[in-house]
Amino acid sequence: MYGNNEQLEAVALAEAALEAHVQAVQAVSSTDLLKQQVGGTHYASMTLQPWEYISRNELDFFQGNIIKYVSRWKDKGGVQDLYKAQHTLQFYIRWQEQQHANNS
């Protein structure tokens, strides 16, 4: 899969991208953005959209993807989205285990 350094670099880039996204979402009126959706209605019909939850709780890239896949599975990707969430969670668990092992 990934070497440890490549994995850490990829995670750092993903976290930086997420932070930039959080700042951008907070800088713009989310009410206007939440009324729009490109490519379907699977998020727009939700009471609380995944990106709103992810942003407000400052979740990282992996947590955000897991939330996204689990939230939309019935209206978009079906069971395949649940498998995507599972795959992302497995990767996230392994990464967290490595982080804790490296810090011990």
C-alpha cells in the first residue's frame, strides 16, 4: 500500500486541504451553499448535510469521508458506499495504530 513516510505525507496534505475547506466554508454564508448541490439531491435533502457536520466538528479527512459515505449510501451509492466507509475506516484504524506505536 503506502510506505510510512508517504502515508504521513498524504495525511498531512489531506488535513491541510480539510483545514482550508473549513476556513472557506466558515467564510461564506453556508445557507446559500446548502441550498445548492451539484450532481443530485442526496445531500440537499438532508436536515444536516455531511459537510456542515464535518466542518462544524473540524473532523479530519478520514472521519469526513466516513461520515459522507454512511450519510449518503441509501440515496447515492447503495451498499458500495458502506464498503467505501468500511475501507476508509480500516485504513484510518491502521493509521491511528501506527501513530500511537510511533509515539510510544
